[in-house]
Amino acid sequence: MNRHQLLFAQLLVGGNLVFSHVIADPSDEEIRNAEALRPLLNSQRIERIFGSYEIDVVKNGPELRVSDLHSIDNGESTTRTLALVTYDEQIDQELTDEHRMIVRGSSIGEVFLDFAWVVEKENRYFGEIEASQEYAATYKRMGDIDPTNLTVHIYELFVRKGDLRLHYADIAEVHHPDYFDLQDLREIYAEIFDENREADEKIEQTLDLLKEEMKTI
């Protein structure tokens, strides 16, 4: 049994770290169960729901990365999440090897799990980006869907090993409507959802940056 079949996953929920054993190949009625999805990384959620997962890093630099997280069906790629990652200005030396793999295109969550880090999210914002023809490039990646509101989730990513806890990046994820809508995120993130609905100045800056990337990818 490999790690994709039995994975010890972690998620910071309401200030408490929740641990869960997640068994692969759930029955159909369990696939979108909020409690089952809650402890998973986004890559694992995509694979669980759509049966496959791949990542394509479409923009990569020392401070910013834009990734296309997609599923494959009959050879066709459909973007399920467009993720904008802004790294810390100075990456901690403890994360040098991991960061090197990530900037080369590897999945962030998978890399940290491989290096035995506990991945923790501190949620900052749940909202929507209103439909606009300006995002035609993103809609095309999502399967040539019609312009529609897209759910966005912004959080800070920390990694922990023993007593060492390090901030790694801020991440903004915009989701395909068939993957997650706002109600789906409300169910998954439960108690912490409503308190993270207001956008402060930093969140607005992140949203502006995300929207610009959505126009040009």
C-alpha cells in the first residue's frame, strides 16, 4: 500500500491541528463528503473527486508562481484550480532542498509531505471572483466554460517538524465551478468560514494580482 492509498494528512482547523487517516477509493457517496475532504491537500481532493491529478507550472519566478492543477479525462486536461503562490522574500535555510524542488515544478504539498513536514494552513479569505470576459484565458483552461463566478480561497501556508514551525508562502486558489463553489467551501471549512469572508488591504492586493494572472495565463 503506497502513500496515495493511505496518507496521514494534516490541516489546521479553527486553531487546532486535526489529524486523520484518509483511505483511498471511497464509495461514490463519500467522494464529496465534506468531512472526508477536510484533511486533504488540494491535489488529493482533485484526484479523489475526478480520478486524476497533474500540475503544470505556467509561471515561475523567485517571488511568484502560478500553477494549473488539473484532471485528465480521455486525454483532455481540465483546470480544477489555478493557484497563485507568493513566496517569502527569504526562504528559511531549513527549506532549501524542498524549495528547490518546488521552483522546478513539483507540487508544494507533495514535496513537504515527502520530506516529512506537517502542512498547516491558516485561512485568510473565502470569496468569489465575479464573472468577466476578461478571464477568458482561465475559462478556456477550465474546459471552455461560460463566464461565471469562481470561488477563491486565500491562506498562509506553514510547515512544521517537531518544535520547528516555518511560514513558507501565501496561496490564493481559484476553483472550477464543478469542483468547488462557495457553499462547498463553507461545508469543508465549517466554523472558520464566516470569520474569513471580509477582504482586508492585503487580501485585496492578492486578489488584484490573481485577477491579472487570470487574464493572461
